[in-house]
Amino acid sequence: MENSHIKNLSLLLLATLFISTSGVLGKYIALPAEVIIWFRGGFGAFFIFLFCKYKKVNLKINSKKDGYSFLVSGAFMAAHWVSYFYALKLSNVALGMLSMYTFPVMTAFLEPFFSKQKLNAIHVLLGILVLIGVYILVPNFSLENDEAKGILLGVFSALCYALRNLTTKKHVKNYNGSMIMLYQLIIVATLLLPVLFLSDVSNVQSQLPLLVLIALLTTAIGHTMIVNSLQHFSVATASIISSVQPIFGIIIAFIFVREIPSFNTYIGGGLILLTVVIESIRSKK
């Protein structure tokens, strides 16, 4: 039992590491945010489709009700990604990622409306710690500057992500995680198809290697692993544990693009990391 928990926790943290690459890639791919997301969705769907065919995963949706639910969760995923990437471009990797990590707070409050679980006081407390950590990141909040706009978009992205996870959770027992992710990515690419005709895509060829990387590592592998983790953890638990993602993202940004975090980032990020450690230990029980 203990080994099983450690294995599930390790896979969740590995998935979080893969997804953390989205910060640097979203910030520095030289294309509009919505164009990046279309390629992320389209290429990601292609990779997962090949995997599903190789593994002979059943791709049949059992009912119209489930189909509508997939559509809603895919729409939330599209809104989450686009707003998140705009947050990264308006601010920086640290602020964009950490502001998006208000989503555990939202998940803790919203989950009782989506399941029979009662509101967990510990989840609320840990979520508040994450929120305080984000607050420390923002020394001067003004709607006049791009950083503040980026943070607001990060918080909106967090709401969309919480809703996507909550609408996805009820399907993980009946459907393969790769199959769920495949349909969500198809919906993302379909909803954003008009951007190919409305946005500047002249730079796509030079950015192709980075687009393939974000589609394969960050999306097809990372997000599918996150969906699979919902079989073993509640949404709130998985959300709080994966709050280590901004820490991974900041480290990746420092290594590859020399983006140096401020002192406030260390303090705020430290609080977020503390909640991850506490919830990792608590969830074992």
C-alpha cells in the first residue's frame, strides 16, 4: 500500500515536471498565444491518437451526456491554455505560473458542488497558503502595467483549469486517461481553428521544433499522466500537490533563459512548496 502511494505520488510529480516546461515554451515561442495553443492541441491530439491506436485504447464515448461533458471540459481547457499563455507573455514565467496556481483554492471550494465530498478545511487552509504565496509575488498591483494584467489572466486561467479538472474527474473511472485527453485536445483544436485565418502564422516554420516539444512532452505525456492521477487522488489533492509546478517552471526558466526570480518569488514560491509537502504527506493517510 505504501509503495503504491509512493509510486502514484512520484508519477504525479513527474507529470507536473513535464507540464512545467509550458512556462518557458509559452513565454518564448514567437507566435500569438492562441496560435501556439492550436498547434499544441492539434499536434498533441495526433500524438495521443497514435498512442491510443498502439495500445488499442477504446475511443468510443458511451453516451451523449458524456459527449457533452467532454465538450465542456475541452472548452475549459482551451480557455485555460489561451489565458495562461497570455499571462506568461504579459508578465514572466514566475508570475504567470504562480498566479495560475491559485487554482487549488478554487478547486477546494468548487469540488463539493461536483461530487459528494464535503468541503475539507485542510484543503481550504492549504489553498489559502498558496494564495498568500501568490500575493507576496506582487509588490505593486496596478491595472496600468502588463504584469498586473498577466496576473489577472493567470487567475482566470486558474478558474478555467479548476473547472476542467472537476468536469474531467467523473470520467476517469469509465474512460482511459489518454482517450479523455485525446477528445479534449480535439475540442481545443476545433474551437481555435479560426485563429489560423485571423492571426499571423508566418513564423510557424521556425518555431516548429518548440511546438512539437510542447505538444508531445508538455501536453500528450504530461497532461495525460495528470488525468490518470485522478484515479488515485481527489482533484483537490492532485491540484495542491501539483502546485510544485511553478517551482519547477522557475528553475527551468533560470537554466534555459536565465530568468532570475526576485526575492518575493522565493518567499511566495516557498509557501507554495510548503503546501505541496504538507498535502503529499496528508494524502497518504
